[in-house]
Amino acid sequence: MRRGRILIFLVLIVVIGLALLYFAYTQFGNIAAQPTPAALTEVYFAAQNIPQGTTITVEMLGTFSIPPENVAEVMFTRDEQGLLVGQTARLTLDQGVVITSSMVGAGPVEIAGPSWAAKIPSGMVAATIPTNRLSLVGYGVGDGAHVNVNACLLFVDVDPSFQAVLPNYVSDMQDVFFPVNDRPLISISPITVEQPSRQGRTEIDPTFQKPIHVVPSESQRPRLVCQMILQDVVVLKLGNFTGQAVSTDPNATPSAAQAQQQLSPDIVTLMVNPQDSISLNYFVYTGAMLSMSLRNPNDTSRFAAESATLTSLLTQYNISLPSKLPYAVQPRVDILNPPGLPNDTAPEQ
């Protein structure tokens, strides 16, 4: 009896041992038998925007790893760095693009169009605006500078139907229902440009308590407003681009007008998005005054600017209106014109 129990116990031990061996083989044996994955291959891509015609350097490149079977023959791997560095970009390479052999080449690359057009980033355009010494921060703005653009406009009230500046001119009209003698039913007296009659309003005289008709003593005064319209814009070129209308005579010297334009440029070309270029055209052709403020090229911050009007200036800077006094300074001052103001920015007298 005891010998039978020992035999059964031994059989159970053998069965459990075989089960453990089978489990260990199925779990760990297959893992050991699996093939080791192949090492990934590093290929180069553009780590920044590379303009067309630029010589490629190591600082412009980045790498990422992909399986060897996904590496195309036209790609540049880590081992082929020497074949890529020093090459010239045949076209503009956007940041993140995998560089292939067709995108680069040796020697200078012939660029279609003017050479400075390659400096314009993709999705941007060049727009030119008029300028002067005051709007160029005393000519402190140059090629490659980062600027903010401000615009000042004048607004007037107009008649919605006539689209003419208010107040309207008025004329006499005979009574339609009660004509006088043989005059026509409707008679409009002519209005001359020399003596126009402006539309006014009726007020009650405070002294005699009688209605009087008052008309404006001058034409409507425009209302000025200034606002910052563009921020962190890069200047492509200050003044005219070189290479236009160039003389073939090697001994030719620039004319006096060209020399003056180089010293005192009257235009500046900015790199903006297409929508901003349309807005700049509107500002230019509506007579808005455009000016620039120079900023640090490393400063990428944005400022939520508010429009500057007479009301906002009085409130923001706590400017008090002067009282009407029984005395005044002599001589009479009607227009502020500080000494040394440039002629192109002097106010009209």
C-alpha cells in the first residue's frame, strides 16, 4: 500500500516537471529563436529653410532613422555626409524635407529671375512702399532689418448717396404747390463754386430766444487715426534694387539722381504675406502715411496695439484741455513747426 502511494507521488513529480519544461520552452525558446532586428539607417533632411542657390552646411542638416529597406538610393545617409555638405541647393528646400540627389548639385545654380527673389520665403511676397527719412527711423532701417509698420489715415463724414463730403450745398426752390406769377413750378437757384451755400442747422439764440440758421465757417476737418498694421516684418531692400537699367559702359558713373537716391532712398521693399501686400496697396493709393519702427531681430513678441486718436491720446496721457483765459502769449502761434524739421515732413502752412 505504501509502495503504491510512493509510485503515484513519483509519477506526479515527473508530470509536473515535464509541464514546467514545456512551458519554459514555449515562452523563452521562441524568443531566443527570433532573429535580431536590423539596425536603423540615418538619412538627412533640411533642418531649416534652405533658399535656392545656398551652399549646404552641416548646421542646416538634421537626421532621422528609418529601416534599411525604406532607404532610397537617392537619399543621403549618415555615411554619405561628405557627398552632401558643400553642395548647392538647386531649389528652395523647406524645413523638414528629405534631401535627395536631384535637389542638390555642385557649383553655382542658375536661378530663374532676379537673384534677390530667392531670398523671399515660400508663401511670402515683396511689396514696396514710399518712405522718407522720418519713416525710416533716421535711415536706421536697412536690408534685413526687422520692423513694425504704422499707418495714419484721415477720415471725414460723407453723404451716403452723394459720396461727397458733408455738409451738402443747398439751393432755393420755389413752392411747388403755390407758384408765384408765371415762374415755373420748380426753380433752383444756381450755386457757384466761389460762394457755395452750405447746409446748416437751426439753433435758438440764448439771448433773444429766436431761431437762427447757422452754417459751418470752414470745410469739414478730417479726423486722424494711427495704428500699427504689421509686426516683425523683414526688409528685403532699402531703395532701388541694383542691376536694373545698368549701363554697359564700364567707365560710366551713376547720375546725380541715382547717387541722391542711394543716399536718401524714398522707397523700401518688405517681405509680407500676399494678403498684407494687398492691404499695403490700399494704404498707399488712399494717401495713408506709412512709417516704420525698428525692432531687435531676436525679438519675436507681438503687441496688442490700440489705435491712436485724439480721444485716446487725451485719456491715455492724461492731457488736459487748456482753459480760455483773458490773456495769451505773444507772438501768436497757430502752427507748431519745430526747428530742423525736414522739408518732406513739414506741416502745410
